[in-house]
Amino acid sequence: MQLGLSSDAAPDASVDELVATCARRGLAALELTIWPGLHADQLFRSFDRQGDTVRLTGLLSDDTLHAQRLASLSRSTGIPIILQTAGDLHTGIRHTRTIIDYGGEARLFVRGPAEQWLDQVVNAGLKFAWHVDDSCSDPGGDAERILQRTGEIEYVRLAGGGPETATQEGRGIAPLMRALALASYSGPLILTPSSSKYRVIWSTWLGRRGGWGCGSKAESERPMVSIQP
Amino acid sequence: MNTQQRVLDVRVIPPREKHPTIFSTFASLAPGEAFVLVNDHDPRPLRYQFEFEHTGKFGWEYLEQGPAVWRVQISRTA
């Protein structure tokens, strides 16, 4: 299991800053919400350095209009596109398949209890990124159901965690982590804020803001990786 | 999926649920099996609890000791 960070935790941070933040926090994975016009060489610049301990695991996009461009980005980076669509599951399946048909690697973003999406996604032969949020009342049980149906889980996102961990009691995170551990899950577990209202505490947790002191602490924490321009 | 190594990362588990989850995971192991515990601090108090509750039945090996992450392989020996 590789604990990681979604760039949604710090939407205004550069890729370089996100990578350094992950390294400082001991997070091994990074998922980027990508923007139109992003080129692969921009990503390679940020990840091309010595002593790299952070791996880019997914490119999250809600762009359903430029499947060919997303497929090209996925091919050139070797990183899967995670497609989050606003429509129903059938629409998401169709758009994800289009990226794959163009030669890209793509996973469908799915959220909530497995019974709501598992059969359709598996029957469509698609890989998926499972987003665990408050709509999952039994994420540990869901993990076991997914494992029973597919034999493996490859990508998990967790809304909450990080600075929200202490407030997540009784949500079923512990049984989820136990189920993943016992299944020898080796994929990413991407942490993302459960709500934009927590952006300030995430920013503080990530060391991007000072506390209530003199404000010098965050600046004095030097990144553990050096970023080459 | 890597079937060789079980990793329990407790950094996302609420504080009061951490130790019960760790011991529950340990209880699921057969003798000779192990898991890697990942935490953001040295889990020394946990080791004392293991020594009290599972004397002579567990192995404890540090794989990484900070500064950001601690990894401990906890094995079931009996």
C-alpha cells in the first residue's frame, strides 16, 4: 500500500511543491487533477530528479470532450487517466472506454458502496478508482466484496484522512485498512479532503502555512528532495 | 497485486481505533506470517502492549525509523 496525496488537497500548489510536500510527509504517491493543455514534459520535469521517493499514480480529469488528448497524455507518461464524469455510471463507462479505444490507459472514478457500481464496471471490463467517502457505510465490507468479485483492488481514494483523521471515528476506515492489509493491497491510497471547507487545515498539515506562532516553522522545513528545473 | 507483503498503514486510522485494528490484524495471522505496520511516529508503546499481551508470540523488526515514517514488521511466531 502506498499512501498518497491528491492535488485537490492544495489546488494552487505547483507539481514541484506537491512532490516535495509528499516526501516531507512520508507519502509515496501523488495523484494530480490535470488541467487542459497539460503536456507530458511538464510532468517529467517535476518527477525527473535524483532520490525520488514519490510516484505519480494517476491523472484525474473530468474532461469528456478530449478523449484522444487524454489517451495521448496517458501513453506518453505511462500514467492512467482517472475519469470522473458528472453523468450516470453508463456515461462514465462509455467515456472511459473511448480513452482506452484511443490507446490510453484509463480507470473509471467510482464512488460509494460497491453494490451500486461493481457489477456494471466489472462486466464492462474496466479498471476503476474507488473513491471512499461518507456514502460508504461499510467500506471494509465493500473492500471484501470487491475482492471477492474481482480478486483485486488496484486504486483507492479516501475522502478524509490526513488532518481529518481524528474526526473519522466510526466511519469504518479501520476495517477498510485491515481488509486492504490482509489482502496484501499494494496500490495507492490517495488522501483527499472530504470538503473544501477543510482546505485551511489541509494546508497547515501539508506545511504550506504557518501555525499561530511566528510563522517561521513552515519555511524552516526544508524539502527532503531536490527539484531539478 | 503483491501477495507477499501485508501493509497496515495506520496513519489514516482514527487514534482510538489504531491499536484494536493492529491487534485484530495480528490475530488474523497464522504462525510464521507477518505484516508491516506503517506509522508517523515510533510505535514503542504498542510494542510494550504486545510484550504484555502476546509475550513470546510475536516478532518486532524495524524496517524504517523516521523521520517521517516508521515501518515495523510484526510477525506471529507462535
